[in-house]
Amino acid sequence: MTLLLFSLYFWNLILLTSSNPSIKCLVINLEYVNCTWSEQGVQMHNYTFESMFSAYGKQICSQYYQVNRVNVGCRIPYVETQRFNDLETWLYNKNGSLVTKQKHQLKEEVKLYPPYNLSVEAKKDTELWLYWNVTQNKNCIDSQVRHRTENTDWQTKEPRSMNQFSLPFPSKKRYEFQVRARIMSSCGQSKYWSEWSMPVYWGHSKPNNKTESPVSSSVTSLVLYAVGATVMLVILSCLLVHSERLRIILIPVVPNAGRNVSKYLAAFFDDYDGNVDKWLSISKDLEKGFKPNFTERACPVREYRIGSQSSSDSGSVLSMPTDMSSDYQCMSYSSASTIPGPEETSQNQPLSPADNPV
């Protein structure tokens, strides 16, 4: 009986120990410490967290991380070189009872922010130079560069320089670069690399191997030309209609009399009094379309007459004009001259002195 009770107590102790949350702490960018804890299954307990660096006092967490209003982590202030000291952490229940206590060595537990401001520069078509910046002292940073072309596999390299990398004899393809960083060994090497930086690109993407055939390209161009010409004609027609240079007139269809000619003629004279416009039902707009929209100014006409020659007169004299006008700006002139023809002129023309008998 005693052995059975001892076995049950020991088993419950193992279950209780295994269900206790584990605490993990990580120094973020040498700026603060993140400590998180987790339980098996869904975490239901809202724990209280306390921590203490060696040679420093114990402190209660002032900034918790929560999920569904349940504490799952704590942010601890960090002082430079504190990662070389041991960190002790405690978790307590709401009633103040201790749940777990752990001790951490943070020397290798450091994770930096990704590098930033990546840029690529080509020098004399023989090398590509990649530059970047880091968030901490570059003299304590190891960097790792990876690059690829046209979605091929990544090639990873560790440059000797802190914040630059050269790629000799690049091809004329599109390059993609990324960089990550961590604390180097001489400054207490971290076992965690930062996340990869945002990518930076150089070069042009590979052209598509699928090219259009000459036939399809010519058909496409022909269709485009036809569409363009049609659009231009429509625009030109609209402009002409708008400026009254072009008028659209719809002429009605003349009725087809057929065999009933007498019937239509009777209706034409009886109902419409012989008016063709009314008989064809021509609209006022159509009727106005056939009328000119301009007027001509009336022009006066000058009329000249040739007077008859008497025997006593020695020369021919033109009579004075019957109508005198000073208006010379009329648009058109009508001729009403009564100048005689060649035969009449020859009859009335006086004889020259050479023809007169002496």
C-alpha cells in the first residue's frame, strides 16, 4: 500500500513537472531581451514574470506580450554587455505560488535586425559591387550574401569586408541579392543569423522566348490601322457636322403607285392640291436643308448705248450712261448691255479719213 501511494505521488510529480511552461530568452539587436513561455496545448494560465541579471536587482515585468488577453512573454530592458551575465527568470501563478524558475546564458542568444540600404554598382563592366548598412557596430558583424540569376538556385558567400561584396565578371542577366548578419566570434559570436534583407536587383529580366510570327504581327498591325482610320473618319465627320460643313439629309421614299396610279394621282390632287412637299411628307428640317443659307447683295447695272452717227459729225460719240452708281463692291454683276453685234457696228461705223473721197 505504501509502495502504491509512493508511485502515484511520483507519477503526479512527473506530470506536474512536465506541464510547467518553459521560458526562452533572446537578445534582440542588442537593444532589449524577449522572454517567452509556452505550455502544452492551449495556454490558459495568466502568469506573472520576474527576472534578474547577475549583479543587478530583481525586477517585475513592466511590459507583457499577450495573446487573447493571456500573458505569453515579457520585454526586459537591456544594458550593453549584460548578455555576458547570467539571467534568472521566475513565473508565478495568480495566487503567488512559484510555477517555474530558470537560468539563462545569453552570450550566444542574440539576433540582429536585417541589413538595410542595399545598393548595387557596376564598375567598368567587370565587377558588380554590393553595399549595405547594419544596425550595430560593423566591426563586430559577420555578413552573409546570397545571389541568383533568373530564378536559379541561391549561391551563398561570406564576404571578407564588413559591408560590401564584389561579384567579378557578371553576365548580362538579372541579379538578385540579399544579405543577413550576426555577431562575429571576436565579439561573442551569436548562433542566430538575422532575417534576410529586402532583395535588391541589377540588370534586365530575360526576354520571353516566345516571339510573334510575322503573319500574326502583320494581321495585328492591319487591324490596328483599320480601327485607327475608322476612328479618324468618325471624328472628322463629327467635326464637319458640328461646323455645318456637312449636313445629313434623310430623303423619304417616294410611294410606289404600281397599278393604282389613278388612285394616287387622285389623292395627290384632291388631298394635297398638287403640293409635292405635302404629298411626300417632307419635314421642315429637310425642306430647310435644300434652301440656301446665304443671300447675295443686289448690284446696280450700268448700261451704255452707242449713239448713231450723222453725216455732219466727224466722230462717234457714246451716249452717257442711263444709271450712275458709285458702289463697286457688289458680289456679282449681271450684264444687260445693248452693244450691237459686229454687222451693226460695221454699218454705223464712220469712214476713216483714208476712205473719205477727196
